[in-house]
Amino acid sequence: MKAIIETGGKQYYVAEGSVIYVEKLEGNEGDKIVFDKVLMANGVVGNPYVESKVEGVILKQGKQKKITVFRYKPNKKSTRVKKGHRQPYTKVEIKKIK
């Protein structure tokens, strides 16, 4: 069974047993999570959602690699800004599509 779910403002194409990285969700490792915003399940497209649920298990809570953001304008010493950012994520394994 395959489905398209929506979480964190993004859409993910999932199947049973697949592992996805999504925007950070509340919960600890090993907790079960249910995605109820299902856009498509088994080829049936909803308007906007389908009466279906996708169950998963949280495998890991973490942060991605650090990226460097550097803004610069030549000939002006006051406009050099260097910042770093690490986006948090949740690693989820899809167990069942109902």
C-alpha cells in the first residue's frame, strides 16, 4: 500500500516500511505517531483528504548538518554578517497504512 501524507507543510510519498525525514514532531524515540492528513491512499485521491490514516514510529530526533549563511556588500565593513543554522528533523518509519 502506498500513500501521500502531509506534515510540516510538505507532502511525502510513503509506503509501508519506508523511512522518511520530516520537520520536527513532538515525541520521543519509540513513540507511535499517526498522520491523519492523507491526500492519496491506494490510488484513491481525496478532496482534499481521504478517510485513511498512516501509522509510524519515531526512530530519531536530531539536527541536520550546519549551514553557513554569509551576507556581504563590498566596500562597507558594517554589512558582513555570518550566521549558522541547523534544522531539526524527525526520522519516522512507516508501519501501517489503514
